[in-house]
Amino acid sequence: MTIIYLIRHGEADGNALGIFQGSSDTELSEKGRRQLDYLAERCKSLHFDAIYSSPLKRAMGTAMGANRFYNLPILIERDLREIDVGQFEGNTWDYIGKHFPDAFDSWKNDLANFVSPGGETLRDVYNRTWAAMLRIVKANPNRTVAVVSHGCAIKTLLCHAHGWPVERVMEVPWTDNTSISRIDFDDKLRPTLVFANDTDHLPEDMKPRTWRAWDQVPAKGDRQ
């Protein structure tokens, strides 16, 4: 069996400011950097044999935190990066809701069919992240591996881990910053989701905000 601990990056500047980061290479916020102290302590007991990360800075910084007590090489897996959302990137959710109402409503209500102007489809993310996961599992039989990625990318990975098609991705809850999810793979590469979105390592003042910034933006029919 191969054990995967799937870790979402710590709070980044875009998370704190209510900006859609997508594939933009944003840094961890001050709070995100502080969250890594608690993540490192949690990871100390998980006995990693390898650590993989998205190439984006917020993920790499988090991987370094998870690696604090291991000193392993951090292996870059490009297909763990976050969804490229084209013209959405770097904009606030309020701006996106006003200027791209149809695509924004798809993000909120029909994620499986989401695509932003100039971006990649959610289906593309669903396919590429799982291909990356299977490469990692095949390269690490009977090992315990940390995999650091992003909110939307992890949502698609957990959808796969449930054995669900992309059409059911809305049924997968979002994960929080520095959350840990565990997926076990047998020798036939069949996944079992053991748990998801565990943030018990964080004290209350370090836990992510439970609201999603896009939920504060009115639905298309309610906008003036």
C-alpha cells in the first residue's frame, strides 16, 4: 500500500485579500507562514518517505514546512499546480461576478463545466492532477508520501478518490489551508479515501476562515 498525505498550501496573499489566485505565483501570507509551524509539528509524526509539490511558491513554501523535520528533496510535479483561470486571475470575486457573470455562476453552481475566459477547464484539471497522482504512486510503492497542492486541484483529486466522475465534483467539500487529507492506494492503484480536510493541528486563531469569498458576491439574477 502507498499512503498519500495530500496537503493544501497555507494561507496565501490572495486567500487573505479575497482574490482569485489561480495559477498566479503568489506568496504565503504572514498567517500562512505561521501556520507552517503547526503543520511541521503534525507532519513530524507521519513518517514521510518522499515529498512532492506544485511548483507555485505558496505550495513550495508549505512543502518546506512539511519537510522541516525530514530534510528530503522536494520533488516538483507541475501537474499539481492550481487551475489556470485566465482573465479571472488577480481579480477580486466582486469584480469577477460583475464582469464575467456567466463564468462566475458556473464556478459557484456548475463547477464540472467551469471554464474562465482564457483559462483551462475544470475537466482538464481533473484529468491532469490525477495523472500526476498516479505517477507519484507508481514511483513510490509501499511508501508514505506528502503531496502539496491547491484548493481546486485537491477538490478534483478527492473527487477521483471517491471514485466519482467530474460531474460530481460539487459534492466534494472544499479543503482549508494546511489541511491534510489521506488517500491509500493498493497495488492495483485503487484509491481509498481515509479522511479529508483535517486541520486539527491548527489552534483556533490559526484556523482558516470558514466562509468562501465568492459566496459573498450576489447571484447573477440578484445583481444590479
